[in-house]
Amino acid sequence: MKNTFIFSRKKFLNSALEKLSFNKEINPVYWIAYANQFPEDPVFENCIFHSSIQALNCEFPEVTDDCTAIDAQILREFVDCEATVLKMMDRRDIGHTTGNYFDYNDRVRTYHEVLSHCISIVEQLDFDIAIFSEQPHDVVEYLFYKLFERHKIPIIIFSETHLPGHFYTEHRLGNGPNIKKDPEMQSVWVTTYIESIQEQYSSAEPDYMMERRERNRRMKVLRHNLKQGMHLLMSPTSLLKSKKTYLKSGSTLKDSDMSVLEWSVYQVRARSYQRKLRRVYRKLSKKSSLEENYIYFPLHYQPERTTCPMGGRYVDQYLAVKLLSRVVDDGIKIYCKEHPTQFDYYRQGDRGRAPWYYDQLLSMGNVDLVPLDTDTFELIDSATAVATVTGTAGWEAIIRGTPALVFGDPWYKHAPGCFITKTRDTLQSALHMIHENAATHTEEHVIDYVSRVATGGYFWPKAAGKEEDTQADLVAEIIRDEIS
């Protein structure tokens, strides 16, 4: 049996891993999941369970309190990931709203403590394999991932593409899906999918954006707020309960036991901050001509995995826009459009953007902010190119025949018409090819690429009422093949 590290917040993966454990194919020795998802069978009595909420709060189970002392050599070995980890802590930082920021010194101290715990655990437990239900994108899981890389422990990460119901496994963040040389997927399905993205945006809008619009309906927001208020009125003692994972004024992250009342006050202030942020954006944005020569750069919602860690150094999108601004020829504009989710009441957009951010973008001189209601596909179709860190817009551009300039590691980075532009030289080269019309890609190229990606990955089975069981069976089989 293989001693297994597990990070999973997905029921289907937890069920699959339980099946493999009962069959004595794996031996879970460390398991991070939501507390209500931990298996209770005696077969797991020697496994260390680590609550996801604990992990989000950068805390560890008591049985792992014996930490490794870190020194300058260890810190040098992890210097490449330190900036990423510190940026991940934005998710804990509510300073834009409260004025109490998670400052640099506190972040570094927290990073050192977490790294020390993770090193100790990896050194003490004899891991044979590590399994992640998704791309690791928070502090604890990401540092574990980097340690497994360092120790050359095999890794399985379940990741998704934008193809409906499609996913794949990767052994290193950013590797992307397995692209088969000989596609087996029927071209009819692929052609239908591509044609759907080539229609109007209202018909091709991604599922997550449609769900977002539904959640933001005014009556839904009102019902949500009334329900929250009635719950607090009916159960006033709940106001005293604590809510961890967010930095509280005058406390360390570990000691930030924010009461539900304090949390509710923060929520009100956060929504007010987001409304202010939207007003600032609307004031600074202007309707721009699609007849201009421009590159379209839609901003990512932040904080989110798509930029941290998948954006690498370009987690600060300002850096990518600045580079593009300095490299493009005179007369070429950059149209930036904010991600509408940045302002949504139920998301964490208050932690990912400050009003001065938009002023910094405009100060470059050749950057315009585009109104939120500007049609995405019209912007893509009229652009010289679409620039993004890892966003969906890059993939939509490729399908619609517009080149994509990519600064991070999206799943589609090897697609025809996609240019990886992480350096000034690669960006200049890509722009030169686009200018000389040497970067053309055809629909046939895209169909072939989608077919090969689809063949190299997996599709979730459709079985009405039995989705979880069938998904668990499929995932168990995938893991079995990977570890055999």
C-alpha cells in the first residue's frame, strides 16, 4: 500500500479514496478536508485528519506541533514560492474594508511558521504519493505541494478545462492536459462545442457567469440578507460564536476569532466598499471605439487561483499590463475591462482591488478602461489580440480567430493561436508575428486541438441520481491506473 497525502474538498474524490483504502490500494496517512467529510471507519484510525478551516487559518493538528527549525538555506530553496505564498494571504486580509491590513511582517512570520510545520510533517511521514482534488491555491496546501516537488514525491492533481464536463490529471502545476497525437473524439461533438462559442455572447456565456448573474438578482440578494437577519434575531447567542480565517484588528491570524456579530458588521462594510469600487470604475471608464487599433486585456477577478498561483509573477496584473503598454507600437491602445465578479456581494472582491488600482492603469497613457456592459465578444472580435494571465477570454479569442497573449499557465497554453509571453522578448516576438499576419490559426487547427485534449482527458459520467457514485468509481479507476 502507498502512504498517501490527500487534499480534497470534493465529495467524489473522498468517496473514491475511501474505496481505494478499503481495498488496501492506498494508505492515507494525512488528509486535509472539511471536518464533516472525514471517514469514520476504523481503517483510518492512524490517519492524521486536518480540517480545511484549520488549514485556511494556517493552523495544524496538535499531533504535528513538533516543528522543524528553518534556516537561511531552507528559505533560499523556497525563495521562488515565497512571493506567491505571501500574495495568497490576500484571502485573509480584509484591510481595504477595515483599515487593519495583514502587513508584510505578519505575512512573513506566518509563512515561516507554516513552512516549518509542513517540512516537519513531510519529513516525519513516509509519503509515497500526494493527491489533490484541485490545483492547490491556498497557503498550506500550496507549501505541501512545493515540498512534494522538492522531495520528488509523485503528485496527482485533478484539474478542469473549459470543455463541458471535461477534466484531466497533471503531475505538476501548469503542465496542462495530456494532448493525444491521434484524437479519437468524434468531430461532431467538437464542432458543435466550437460553434457554440462562435455565437453571440448571450448564447456562449460560461456557466459560472450565468450562475453569477442569477445570484446577483436583486430579490435573491434581498432574500439572502433577510434570511441572515432573521437567523440572528431568532438566535442571538449565535452572535457570540467565532468565525476564523480572517485577520482581526489587533490580533495575529491564529488568534483572529471574529464573532458572528463582528463578521456581520464587516460584511456590511465590505459591500459598501465594493459599491464604492464600482462607482470609481464607472466614473473612470469610457466608451471606446472598436475601430481603434487595440489589444483587449480583461482583468481577472481576484483573489483567485487563476492568477495565484497560476499567474506566477503576473499575479499582479498591473505588471502584465505595464509590460504590454511599453512594448506595443505607438498608436495601439490597451482596453482593460474589470471582471464584473469583482463587485459581487457574495464574493471577496474587496480583498483583491483598491480604487487607486484603476488610476495606476490609466496613468500608463495608452490604457483605457472599458464600461462593464461592453459586449465581450465584440471586444474580442475587433481586437488585434487578446491579452490575459490565464483567463477564459483567451480561450474564447482563440476559438473566434483572434490571437491570445498569455502571461500565466492556462490549460490551453499549447493551443494554436496562443502565445506564451512571460518575458519582454517573447511578447515582442508574438506581437511581431501578429503584425506580420504570421500568427493565423484556422478553425480546423482548433478543432484538432480540442479533439486531442478531449481524448487525453476524461468526462464526468452522466447518471441521473447517481452522479456522486459514478464519479467516485471513475476517479478511483483513474488513481488506480496512475499509481499502478
